[in-house]
Amino acid sequence: MSPFTGIALKLASVVLFVSMAALIKASTDHVPTGQAMFFRSFFTLPVIFLWLAMRHELKTGLKTQRPMGHVWRGLIGACGMGFGFSSLAYLPLPDVTAIGFAAPLLTVILAALILGERLRVYRMSAVLLGLIGVAVILSPRLSIFSGEAMNTAAQTGVILVLISAFFRALAQIHIRRLAQSESTASIVFYFSMTTTTLSLFTIPFGWVVPDISIIGMLVAAGVIGGVAQILITSAFRFADAAVIAPFDYASILFAMIIGYVFFGDVPTSQMLIGSAIVIFAGLLIIWRERALGLKRGKARPNLTPQG
């Protein structure tokens, strides 16, 4: 394993996923969630085929030893995607991003329960510190932290994000298990195929014919999401789920920028302070992994750090 490679891939995927979420949010008033899922999934497929062609792996990249594993991963991922997309219609992008940070903590816990990964004090401390930062970020935006009653839209949005966070965490654990025997291309391809198929069952609930600009945004969301999915799936090959999970926190910075520029969401002082906290939590993980890597590299050069 190479934790730093995994972290770099994770960060790159974070940037792209936030961009994709912004495109989906911009379309929420024009198309239903199921239709947005279709575009997000279907237009990922050309990215996968192009990637395989560049690697000269078209004949072998989609082979699988665990077809049912891909089906379960697709079902879990589709649930996470659907609930997450739905929440964007009720809450600002930074809020959805910040509340979604429940997923990394759940990933760390599930990694210990399901995968048997060891929970180190530094890892857990960094995740908890990051969640404290998330609470600071949310404090001025959601009245749940001020003791007032939230409106119905905010309540609905928060519930949808929390449900999405659970399924996202479960999906990350499932990816980690699939990566032991399956190629990155097959994991992303069969996920996209499953989600595309499932989204078609939502046609009776009211698909629409959007204008060309909305179609363009949805297609772009699919392409960007495909690249991001390949990056994050690859990241699990280089680092434990518990190591790379905290770096989801970096997405709040990009969500704040995009939210301000495109949706008029002005960052508050609490959001800036909270962001500083989550950045520090990420830096703590990087520092700790580097220290462990150097120490173990000298003592056992043939082994990789397990943090």
C-alpha cells in the first residue's frame, strides 16, 4: 500500500465530486432525482471505455469474479446517490456537503466492524476533530444548533443527507472489499450500469424534457462523476478506508467557493473557522502517516505502514 498515493487520488476525486454536485443542484428545479441519476450514471460509461482503451484493457478490464458483489455495491451506491441528490433541492450546497461529513466517521466505524481494520488513536481523533469543525460550520446555517425549530424543507434535507451518508459509508466499505479481487474499471462500470438501470424505473414518476443548457449540465455531471469515481475507487487500492476517509473534509472548501460564486451562499466566520479545523484534521492524518511510513520504512522496508 501507498497511503500518500491513496490520499492524492482521494483529494482529486473530492474536487470533481463537488463540481458534479453543483451541476446536479443547478438542475434540481428542472428534472426529477431519478432522471438526474440516469444522466450521472449513463454518461459515466463513455469515460470508462475511454479509460480502458487508453490502458489497452478493453478485453480484460470488465471481467469480474464477483457479479453479485457488483449488484450489491450498485444497490447501495444508488441509494446513497438518490438520497444525496434529493437533499440538494432542500439545502444549500455547503450545508449538504458539511452534513454529509457524517459519512467519514461511519466509514471508520464500519471499516473496523466489517473489514477488521485497526482503529488508531490518531485516525479516530482526526475524524472526531473534523466533525467538530463540521458542527462549527453548520451552527449559523441550521437552526438545529440554535435551539429553534427548523422549517420542513430543512428537516427533510437534513434527514435525506444523513441517510445518504450512511449508504455512502457502506458503499465505501463494499468498494474496499471488491477491490481485493476486482479491477477499478469493473467496479465503476458495473456500478454505473446498475444505477442506470435502477434509475429507469423512476420514469413513471415524471421524467421531463429539459432545455439544452440543463441537458449539458447533466451530461457534464455524468462525465465528471465518472472520472471522480475512477479516482476514488483507485484510492482504496493504496490506503485503508480509515486513512483516506477524513479527506472528504476538503470538499467543504470547494463547496463554499462554488456555493458563493454560483448560488450566492456567503461564507460566515463560523464556516471559515470550522473549515480551518477540518483542514487541520486532514493535515494531522498526513503528518502521522508520514511519520509512521518513515519509521517502518527503516525498520521493515518490505512492509507498508498500517497506521
